[in-house]
Amino acid sequence: MILILEYNALLLLLLQIFVIHFGMGSKPSIDSMTEKLSKAPKITKDGEWLGKETGDISYKEALTFIYFWDYASANCIRELPLLKKWYERYSPYGLKLIMVHSPEFDFAKNKNRVQEALSRLEVDFPIYLD
């Protein structure tokens, strides 16, 4: 029951974001929605990376899932097994996964602590430090 409530809350939140982003006016065209949704911020090789070797990060031709997380967040830690399953299942079809470590607390900004958490949690994805 709790899982269903969380799922419904997530759907409601996504609907609210969609309405706020595209407005309540006339129905937006597919082209305008695609244009707005396809503008992701650039993640460059020059930033600080941990985890798996990033190689060429130009994922223009691949479906790339960018996951914002914090090793100090219980919710993020609980979601890791699901992310690993998705990646195992869909990476043969071209799915790429980049995790952006975006810490809430100052202690979680320490690069050595992030590296220790990655080892402990057995995370082997490219990690961009925010």
C-alpha cells in the first residue's frame, strides 16, 4: 500500500512539474516539448569524476540516465539496487548511466568520503562530483 501511495505521489509531482514547465495555456506541440526536454546541462570531462572510467562522455546517440544522488541520503542508498538492475538489464541496448553526486550536507562534499562510500556500496558507474 505504501509503495502504491509513493508511486501515485511521484506521478502527481511529475504532472505538476509538467504543467508548471509547459504552462496551462494552449496545448504545446510535440516539437516545443522535445526542444525543452532535450536541453540537458553539459557534463564535461574537465569536472571531477570518480568511479568507472568515463571514456568519451558524448552520449548524444545513447539513452543516458542522469541520476542525481547523495551517498548520505537513505533514499538514494535504497534506490541503488534498482539502478544496478536497470543498468544490467538495459545496458546491452545502449543505456548509459551517469550519477551526479550532489550532496546536501557539507561533510558529504569530501571527495575521500564519497570514494569510500562508492567502495562500500559497490557502485561502479561514472560519478560526477557536483
